[in-house]
Amino acid sequence: MPFEYLDDIATADVAFKAWGATVEELFVAASDALTNVMVERLETIERREHRHWELEAEAMDLLLFELLQEIIFFKDAEQLLLRVDAVEIGARDHGFNLSAEASGEKIDPARHDLIVDVKAVTFHHFRVEQTRHGWEAMVILDI
């Protein structure tokens, strides 16, 4: 798993660090980390419904923020547990754009061991940065 949960960052929330060799791999890993906060085993989510997102932001960290918020939105609005399957990120005049494919299914408490409900992504300690090993993000979730 290209993510880890950090117990010493936020006591009332959930913090994680995610990484990838490319920024796209980082975004997929961070998306899985978010969903894994809500569902104990990601492999129990069947890919029955699909969503496509086109997002834009002025900075790379804001682009990840927007993607994670989309996952939370669909969980709340449509009761969908989604996993991001593919991400493409490009530069534009004043920022970045993202095209993402996600799939998943409606929440089924009989099959999905639910852990906590994530309300939102916070900006507290939020960061996305390129390192000598690839890309890394720090995220704190409001639960």
C-alpha cells in the first residue's frame, strides 16, 4: 500500500501520508487511503458503477483536495464507495487539470465493514510535494 496512517498528527481526525513514483500514482494512493479510512477492506468494493471527473485547480495540492472532496461528495450524495482507477494530470495556463475514472458501488453494510464516516478534507498540514523519490502528500480528514 502506498500510504500510511499517522497517529501522532491529529487526535480527533485521521491523518495519512501517501506517495507514488508519479503524481498520478500519488493521487490514486491518496484516494485509496481516504476510502480505506471509511471501509476496512478496499477489496470488498465491487466496481459496479463508474464516474468520470474533469477537475481544474491553480495548484497541485488544490487539485488533490478537489479529487478527495469528490469521493466524499459521492459517498454522501449517492451512498457510493468509489475507488479511483486512473488519473491523468496536465498543466494549463494558470494551474493544472485532472481527468479521473473511478468505480465502486453503493454502501452495503452486510459486505462493507464500515469504520468511520469522513466529513471532509482539511487544509491543516495539507501538502503535495515532489521529492527525490517521487511525489508525496500529507492529508488530514475530518471525521
